[in-house]
Amino acid sequence: MYQCGMERLLADRVDLVTGRRVALLAHPASLCEDGRHSANRLRECIGSGLRGLMGPEHGFQGQVAAGEPVAHERHPQWDIPVWSLYGADTAWPAMAAEIDTVIFDLQDLGVRCYTYLHTLFELLRAAQTHGWQVIVTDRAVPWAPTVDGPVADEHYKHTICPGSVPFVYGMTPGEATRWYVQQCDGPLDWHVVPAAGYRRGMDPSTIWPQWVPPSPAIRSLTCAHGFPIMVFTEACRQFECARTTANAFTVCQAANVNIPAIVDRLKAYALSGIEFQRVPGVDTQLRLQIADPARCRPIAAAITLLYELHQELPGGLFAENGPTNIRWFDLLMGTDQVRLLLQQGATPAEIIASWQEPLTSFEAERKDALLYDDAD
């Protein structure tokens, strides 16, 4: 039976937090298998040892819009600080005097531009600076079986591009911590409490019998699987991905291109585990259907779709003075090479081939960080 890292911490490794001054980094999806929030479970276990809470993008309560700064507050019942780790003032110095241990317990996706990877790396850097103990209570992520897309260029540093990993990097938070430690210099007091009963590619319904959104737009596991394929619409403003609806990141809508013709061309690629479909009666929209996430290569699929949209648009995706935010596109991709190849007329196969060598090197590098076997 699947059991998240927080359950295992409280059952088997409570010694890590006994007598410590602890802060918990969490959000609404930080639930234990009994349906209760990890903050409540932790407070019951260590009482006043829980000195503060921390929230990532969208906040501890998960209600702040994407990209909006999150303010510090106090917990209304427990009268402890709720520190924001997303905004101009992340209060690291103020926290330093109050705590000696931080628990990272976020539900992530395994996608580089989803900002919780940045939050994890920033926390690990702060822990080195302030001498904190960091405990990562691990959780499964929807894209843990998959490594795909360009490895980020070291010159692209941003909240959506926090390290030299592929777009879909195939690691849980615990594994990403282990990978980070392999790369970093200097002392760091860290522990990963693995999830139990977990294998990559296992039936998601046994892990998430009821999906809880880790951010407002990721309302379902389907949205989580669609995110790395459709997130480019944040830069290519000619298109829209229904972010504010239950279909977020599962559709692509555009008024000025021939969507039915694009869908017909996409079928010829025979993409593994995924299909782009017409929406009956709606010629301005295509729908994403991921039949088998374990076989899908999401960034290969995204590049194929981008290529076909690029061909369809007068002047292409990157027309001078057009609606595409080129800087944001390059930050999302972690490189300018994808854009440059599209502009040069490279095919999807050629673009995908361009990132294979660094991707293979990363996969070899990542092996020592992995904690879980593949599902049978």
C-alpha cells in the first residue's frame, strides 16, 4: 500500500523532529493517507515544536493566483507564522532565529517550470546558509517515470528554470534532493524519508484515489499530465489552454488557425501514449488525450504541436512584434535552441534529436539519486 513520506516520518522517524524547532513547507495537497493535512498530523505529534509554516507559490492555503507574490501571515488558530517563500521578501533571515529544522512536504509534478522545484532548491541553499536540518518527506509525482525535453542551459536561471535538468526530469522531491546534494558544495544536514509501497508507473489511482490540486489550475491528474505539453501557451499568447477551467492544460484554443487541419497532420506522427483530437462542433479547439502517460514523451509531443502551429501562423510563432513572449518561451524551454531551430525550419524529429545527448548524460547522472524501482 502506498504511504507518503510524512506518514513514514511520523511512524518511523519521529526522532528527526523530537526536540527540534520545526517549520513545515506545505500546501493544500500535503495530505496524509487518512485525509488529514500534514500540518495537523505534525502538530499533534510535536506540539509546540512546530514553530512555523511555509508556503510556496500560491501560498500555504493555495489560493493565490499564478505568479502573484504571497504575503506573510499568522496561522489564525495556532498563532504561529506562515512564511511566504514566493515574493520579493521571503524572510529567510527572520526564520533563521526561530527554527532549526524545515520539512518539505509538497506535492509536485516532476516538471521543471512548475515552481516547486525552485522552492526546493532555494530551501536547500538557505539551509546551507543558516545551518538548518532539512527533511524531505517524499511523495510520488505524476511524471516520475519520464525524462524528456531539453536540459536547461546554465545561463537560464529563474523560478521556472532552477537548475540544469530536463523539462520533465523524472524525479520525486526526495530524488531531486539527492541529485542536488550530488551537485552542491559545502555541508548540508539533510534527510529524505521515502514514500512506501511506491514504484514508478504504478496505477495512479492507488496513489491519488482523490486528487487534491497542488495549485489552482491543476484541478485533476489529467491537468497534471497535460501541463508540460500545454504550458507553452503562457508564452505563445495566440493560444489559450483553458487555465481557469476544469480542462486546464488539456485543450489548445486559437481563433486564427485551421485547428482541424492541424489535428489531421498531428495524427500522422503516431505519438506514443497520446492523441490530439478535434472537439466536436468547435473548430477553434483541439483536445489532448493521454491514454498512457508511461509511454508518452510530453515534450516531444509539445514540440510536434508547436511545429504544426508555427507552420500554420502567418510569420510563424515568433513573428516580429507578434504576441509571443520570446523571453518567456526561452525561459520555459530553458534554452533558446528550440526557438532558433523552429525559426530555421527544423522538423520535430530534428529538434527532439538536438537534446538527446545531454538528456542521455542527465539520465546517467540521475541514476544514483533514484529511490524507487519501475512498476512491473
